[in-house]
Amino acid sequence: MIGISMRHLRYFDALAQHSHFGRAAEMCAISQPALSIQIKELEAMLGASLVERGARQIRLTPLGDAFALRVRDILRAVDELGDLARASFSPLMGRLRIGVIPTVAPYLLPRVIKALVARYPGLDLRPREAVTQTLIADLLEGRLDTAIVALPVSEPSLTEQALFDEEFVLVRPPEDADKPVPNSDMLREMRLLLLEEGHCFRDQALSFCNLSAAVPRDLMEGSSLSTLVQMVGAGIGVTLIPEMAVPVEIRSAHVSVARLAAPRPSRTIGMIWRKSNPLAEQLGLIAEIVRQTAREPLMAAP
């Protein structure tokens, strides 16, 4: 097994993640036949099969499952060796993989990238947008360095640093602009438009309205806040969106926006990273840049 290389391990890890040779090859930026050859070489060196090959999808053998866990630990440790070296650089340089939840990414990420590039010209930013649970899994498995999410995440191995709080606002048809703003009890009786399951913002909206996700209701779902706002503009219902989304989303939708009565629903946005990450001190500095950037107002459409 002396011949096992980091290339073998990274290719196998990609295959274990995607359970598909084509997608794994795409992730590794190589051809599918080349990936297949590397996996066969790895199996030959081990003297055992790691993969059950099907017509359209692969499945890991029991050994493959156990091997995948060890491989992820090895790759994470190797990546952290690189992070340890980068932590000694001033200013911060090299790759930074940052995840952002979908209800923050369109409104904050472009400004954050601009601010970070201005502060750290040698930084190679690799942003990724995904729901919270996916980002947490990627952090724990070493595929991300940090993520911007709604807090708390309550994961013992992750550091949480709060950045800012923001309120939710009500988006409703323009003809409702002069009507009294409904409270949470009244919202329960209205057609409420929500994000699909998996989005933490959906759960926060349901919590404010004292609704259970398991209770059948006249709810409608969208894949993004933009979709929800456009549906409101079409007269389909009402929705809640975070305050930072308002300047962007009302530009192309004929809707009205209202602040809810106190106590208003809100969320805390923060940054998270592995406690073991050697870049922890630098990530704290980046969190401060993100905090300052978020304080800068977005220009609303005229």
C-alpha cells in the first residue's frame, strides 16, 4: 500500500461523495475513464473492492464505507497542514472556501467578496451557496473553511461568531398597503408563501406564525425568495422575507412591504468554522469585515 497517493484518496473521496463516476470526474476536473483507472489502481493496491459498479450508479462496499471515513479524516488533516502554513502569512493568501445560505448569498455575498478581495488581494475565494445542513456537513468534512448561516447551529466542534441581527418584513399585494398589518394569529389564516423544506428561514417563518411544518395547510412553496416575492406580486398570497432582501427583491415586483408589530420576528446571522481550523484567528478578522460590510446600506430601487 506504499503506492497509495493523495490523488488516489481525493479521487476516491469524490466518488464516495457523488456515487457516480461522471459527477466525481467532473468534480476532479479529469475524464471519467481516468478516474476509473485511478480507482481500480487503488483497489488493486488494497487487494479488495471498494466499489460495487452498477449501470448508472455505484455503491460503496462495506470496506469502501469504512475506507471513505478514514480518507476524509486524512484529507481534512492534510488540508489543515496547508492552512497551518497559510496562517503564518500576513496578509492572508490562498484558497478560502466560504459557504453562504441562499437567503443571505444574493444580498450580501457580492459585497463581501469585493471587500475581502480589496483587503486580501492574494485570497482565492471559492464561494458556495447551500442550505445550512449541507454547509455544516461540508465544514465538518473539511470541504469548506467557513460559512455564513443563521445562528445558532449548536454543533460542538464549530465556532459560532454572531455578525448581525435582522428583522423579517411582510410582503403583500399592493392593494393591501393601507390595510392594518396582520399579526401572527392573522397570518395563520392567510395563504402564506414559504421556501421549500430544508431552508432554515422557512422554519423561522413557521415558528413566528406558531405553525408546525407537519400540519397540512394552504401553504405554497418556492425555491427562492425571489420566487416568493413574484408570487405575491401575482396576487397568490403573502410572504415574509429578511430585511436585507427588500432592496433587491422589490425592484421587479409590484408589491407592498410592511413592518410587523412588536415583537417582530428576526434572526441572527453569523459565521461558523471548525474549532480545529488553524485559520481561526484569520477567520475572526474576516468575520469582522463581513460584519462591517453588512452594515453598509443597500441602495433600494427608485
